Amino acid sequence: MEFIIIGIVTFFNLAILLKKYQTERYVDMLLDILAFIILSKIFGGTLGGMMIAMIGSMLLSLYLLFAIKKSNVRTI
């Protein structure tokens, strides 16, 4: 069951990252990837830790996607 959850969460996380890439939100993408890496390191690379990191990263991605509006200035 865990593998199905990881697969679904990974799909949505990658879909959100792709949407951010297409809309040129590079800073948000970088924050999402860094959050996943940091959370993975904190939880020791275990299966449960990876699930926590992936879900946390997805929730951060959703927050950044919907809560913060893109400015008219290119960031990178």
C-alpha cells in the first residue's frame, strides 16, 4: 500500500514541478527540490522518511503554486 501512495504523491509532485517549469517559476521549483532533499536527509532515507519528505514537498509545492502570485519580473 505504501508504494501506491508514494507513486501517486510522486506523480502529483512531478506534475506540479512541470507546471512551475512551464510557467517559469524557477525559484519555487528550486525551493521544492531543496525541501525534498533536506527532509529526506532529516528522516534518514528510510521508506517512511521518504514518504514524509515527498508528501511535505508536495504540500509545499501546492502552497507555493496557489498562495504566492508570480510577479511580472523574471526571477532567473
